[in-house]
Amino acid sequence: MAEQEVDAIIRVRDITVQFGKTRVLDGLNLDVKRGEILGFVGPSGAGKSVLTRTIIGLVPKVAGRIEVFGVDLDAANSAQRQAVERRWGILFQQGALFSSLTVRQNIQFPVREYLRVSQRLLDEITVAKLAMVGLKPEVADRYPSELSGGMIKRVALARALALDPELVFLDEPTSGLDPIGAGEFDELVRTLQRTLGLTVFMVTHDLDSLYTACDRIAVLGNGKIIAAGSIADMKASQHPWLQQYFNGKRARAVVA
């Protein structure tokens, strides 16, 4: 078995997802290696977020197999499935915070779902996770409506990290942020990945994120992975979409 296969935290094989008569993912194969930040890109509407939702069980698949941490999610019983879910964190697009809950309650939500701990420990976890994403303790008692877009993303990331996951899914994490805020968020993700040893699956369309945060890139096209590798690999590809995306007018002039 190849080294990539052995060291894959996520292993997706022959995944097919269909909405009505529209086939969004068509026999897709992908590995996410331990400890890497994988940037997952592709044309708008190609189904990038669909793969994330399929892996975590929010979207049903027509065919294929998904393994996370070596566990076949279809074959797993409820206890095995819960044990896997306990080891991942998710940042949905736009943050997806519960609007009726405070920042504190949002961050504590996954902890309450999986663990029985005292309120004192819950509050300590909240402060620690806020600090981890660069926010002060007083933010804990605000509601999402009182936060800026960048703060919402950081709180959502704090919630994703609440259970000390090994694997984090980020769905368009810099969407809606200005260039400075997006750059700061990319640097935060990179720092957390290095210091915590995270594996990160990042759905994005942001070229800067691919250059500054990602170790490797996988490209979705026509329901399959059409390329996977480094920025240099992407820029050298002769595929028309990759040529336009990585060498077009808005591409960077040099490899960072």
C-alpha cells in the first residue's frame, strides 16, 4: 500500500452524489494526509461544499466509501461513529453560529453534546478557545448579531476547536472577509495547524489562502478530482481551468 494511503486521515473512494437528475460528484477519489492543510478548489457550483457535507454525513451519497481515522463510516455503529465525530471540528460557511445563543453558549454547545463537565470547566474552555483564536474573554457574553464578520469566523473556529479535534473542516473560511481580515484568518489557521498538529480540509476559492495557508491543493471538476499537488504543480498544469485560475489575470505573478 502506498505511503499516501497509509497516512491518510480521510480516504474517499468512488463517491457519487446526485440531486435529482444532476450528478454533482461522480466517482470521486481523494486522500487527506495527516497533518496537512489541503485546499479544495474548483469552479463555482462544482460541488466543493457538497463533499464536506457528504463526508460528515449531512448529504447522502449514491455510491462509494468514506473512511475517517481508518473507520468506514458506513460500517460503523452509532458509538463508533460518535467516536469519530468527537475527533473532528467543523467551521461552516458564514460561521453558522446559533443566533439566539451567546458566544459562550455557542462554543460550549459541542462540549455539552459529547461530554459531562462542570460549568466552571465549560467557562474555562470558552476563555481558552477564544484566546486561541485571538479574541478577548469579554466577547463571550455577546450575541452573533453584535460581532463583525471576522469575529464571527473566529468564534466559529473557536467552536470547531472546542473538543480539541485532530481534524478540522473549513468551508470557505475567508468568504465575506476583507483582504486584511482574510489574510489574518489564513495566518491563524496556519499557526493553529502547526501548534496543535491539526489536519485541515479547507474548501476555498481564495487564491491567497492557497498560497499562504495550504500545503497541497485538490481541484474538483466535472464531479472528480482533476488535479492534486502543490501550487507549482497547479501552475504547470495544462488543464484549461487550472491555467485560467492559477495563471490568469488575478493570479499571483510568482510562486510564494
